[in-house]
Amino acid sequence: MGAFPIVYATLLSAFYLPLIVMLLGLILRGVAFEFRYKTHRLRWVWDLSFAGGSLIATFIQGLTVGALVQGLQVTNGQYSGGAVGWLTPFAVLCGIGLCLGYALLGACWLTKKCEAEVRDVAHRQIPVLALGVLAFLVLVFAYALAENLPLLHRWIERPYLFVFPAIGAVAAIVLALSILRHNDHWPFYMVALIFVSAFGTLALSFWPNMIPSVITVNEAAAPQSSLWFMFWGCRLIVFPLMLLYTIISYSVFRGKVRATAGHY
């Protein structure tokens, strides 16, 4: 909103409904997390609420990225695709794929952090979810070829983009080996690396556009005075504090989770 106001206005106009649904899903997650701890008889309700809110938020994120990759209808700088112009088979497929990807990442996190039954259940789910993500990637690539999406032309123009998929492929091989060897730690890091390579590929495929084929970074950027204010205020003060807080949090909660009374 501050650094790229034009992009913020355009995307919000295009995705009003899905973003509202995503926010409701995130709110439901937070409410369910707190109320689950305070009840026993209706705990299953809050379990379903937490899972449902997580699934909704994840699906909307994937759907939004898919709609961006496929392209938005923008006329004279204004979104003109209608209330549900973002709702396409490709966007829905991307939403489902991200749900599988986040589930895989979550299963790897549980394997890394937990012990006994929770770890064993998560470990059994990892191969199934990994195959699901692989099937999703194949379907997305086939769909992109069939529809001749403009994003594919960037790969021909920029061969260096294949660096990121190569990193993802190496991470996938290490992930498979770590699963076969029942390693608790490496799967999470490898799946995280796969996500980084995927988003890196998207970012370079979009560049120099913020919205593909519509708005470039230079066109979307706020005035220099606003950017300098954000640099000195956020980059040099707020961001380092957030980073420090995150490092301390991970340090405090490092290691395996033990079964103790009074935890969530």
C-alpha cells in the first residue's frame, strides 16, 4: 500500500471477495486456536474450525497467484474483469496445489518438531503429499502449455530462470532421500527451499512487472519522498526489530516439543 499504491488499488479491486474470505479464514483460525484450549466437549468443533480456516486462507492465496499468472483484465489502469473474473480453472488448480504444498510443509515441520505418534503420522503423510505436489506441478505445466500462457515466453527469453527449477529439483531429490532414511530434520528445510525456488521463479518471470503485462515496477512505485520515508522508518528500524524478534522466538522454541501439561 505504501511502496506500490497503484498495484495495491488494482489488486484490491480485482480480489475484493477472495481477500475478504481469506481474512475471515485467518480470523477463524485465531478464534479456534484460543477457544479450543478452553473446552473439552466441543473441542472437535474448534479443530474443524482451525483446519477449515487454514484451508480457506491457503486456497485463496494459491487462487490469487494463479489468477495473476494467467493475467488480469485491466483497462486504462482500472480492473475490468468483473466480480469473479479471477475465478478460472487454472486459478482453482493453483489454489488446490498450494493447499497440498502447505500441507507437505506442515507435515515436515511436525516431523522436525514432534516425537512419537505425531511424528510417525506426519512422516507417513509426507510421501503422499509429495506425490500430490508433483502431480500438481505436472498438471500446471501441461495447462500452461495448452493455454500458451504469456509467462512461458519469459522462459524462452530468459534461460537463467531455469536456475530456480534446478535448485528445486535438487531439493526434491534430497527430500526423497531424507524420507527414505527417516530423517526428521532435512525434509522441512528441503520443502522450504522448494517454496523459495518456486517464488523466486515467479518473481523473475514477472520482472519488471508488478502485475504481468499491465504495470511495471517503475510505474507502480510511490513518490521518492514516500520511498525514502519507508526506507528509514521500516527498513532500518522496524524490519531489524521484526527479524530479531523472529530469531529469538525460534531460539526459545528450538528442539523437539515434549509432552507437558498445560500446552495447546
